[in-house]
Amino acid sequence: MTNSDSISKKMDDQISIDEQLIDEGISQLASEIKVLENWLAELEDSDTGNSDVLAARKSYNDMLRSRREMLSALNKHARGDQDTANS
């Protein structure tokens, strides 16, 4: 194996690892989003005047928004990587 072959293999391995991490991140975020949506749905039936419920609802909504933003960014990154790989 030549030096350039070795470098190419290392780059391919790195790309494969990066793609795997992105896929795992997307899956994890999607799972967390579902959990947060379920928690928020459960809170809909709770006492809306209760300060603990209001605080939990705000916190869960903030977490949900954050997870959705991260998921969107990862999906864009994954599509960008696929476009680059297909070029």
C-alpha cells in the first residue's frame, strides 16, 4: 500500500465515522423530540394555573425548539455531505 493509498483509506474511514455519528445524532434527536412532544401533550391535561406545570411546559418547549434546530442543522449537514460525495 502506498502512502497516498493509506491517506485515502484514513480519509474514507473518517468520513464513514462522521456519517455514522451524524446518523446516530439524527436518530437520537428524533427520539428526544418524540419524548418531549409526549410530555407536552400530557401537560395539556394538567392544571394550567399551576406554576410547576407552567415552568415545565416552558422548559419542555425550549428543549423541543432546541432539539428541532439541532436536528435541522444535522439534516442539512447530512444532505450537504451526500451532495459532496455524489459530485
